[in-house]
Amino acid sequence: MKATHRVPMLIAPAFFALSACGIPATGVVEAGGPASGIVPTTPMFFVRDGTLVAVPRVTARPGDAGAALQMLLIGPTRVEAHGGLATEVPGAPAEVPGAPTAAALAPTSASRAPEQTSPDGPTVSVKGDTLSIRLPSGFGELSPLATRQLICTAAAAHRIGHPSGGAVTVTVSDGSGWHAEGTDENCPDP
């Protein structure tokens, strides 16, 4: 091999070895908060002019139907209400003993497994794509539109954690013997 060819072959490895000098090896460097981009949301279904409307809500527990229903019981925010959204579901915190406040449902670093709920809110049990909602005592029979709000909100939250091509069936009941059943097939797109 000619000397003119050997020089570049010797210089390249020396250059790479020298370029790494002075760069300390580090582990994970803690700098700033966690990566962001997509904010976890769950659709809530409220009523505008007698029609269901999907409204995305920021949540610490997307995919948790019980947490979504607890948020639904709080009702629309002031801004949403000012925009014409309302609810047919009785359950403002003053009406339902032990209902969580908006602060209690704010995103936190701790999260629950999907479908767990507060003992004071609706209880949701899941078997495949079938959800059973047991409302706290005192609700009584709900209007058809209020029932659709519950069904659509619970089913939409469930689909976040359990995507499925088939319909999600939801049964709603309370302690008085009243119950209703429906699917998410006729729910508006979130």
C-alpha cells in the first residue's frame, strides 16, 4: 500500500478517538418535566338544544369509565354552560352526597387502573365490551336523554382503553330497581 493511502487511513481513527476526548459519560440527565404533546382526554357527552354533544375533558385516567362518569356528574364547566351545554343527569355535587369535586378529579401523578371508581360515585363493572353502571342511591329513574349521556360517556371512555370494532353495551341501574340498557352505536362521534 502506498504511503499516500496509509496516511488518510491512520488519520481517520485518530481523529475519531480525539474527538471523543473531554466528553464525560453521563447517565440520565434530569432536566425539565416529562415529555408532552398529547394531553390525555376523555369525551363527556352533554346536551345542547336537545342533542348530545361530545366534549373532550382532560383527565388523569383516560379509559376509566367510572372516572368519566364522576366528571359527568359535576356537569359542564362555566365556559361550556355559557356556550349552551347542559346536562340532563342529576348529580351536581350538592345533589349527590360524596360526589367528587373538580379538584378531586384533576390530573395527578398517581393513576388508577381502568374501570375503578370512587366508592361515592358510580360503580362500573366490565366484562369484555359490556359495562354495568350502578348509580349511587338517590338517582331514581333517568330521562332517556340523561341515560344516553351516561351510556355514551361510559362507552367512549371504555373504548380508549379497549378499542373494539363491535358495539359497547351499557346497562345503567340504581338501588330502586330502575334500569336501562343501550349501546354506543347511536352516540355522536367524539
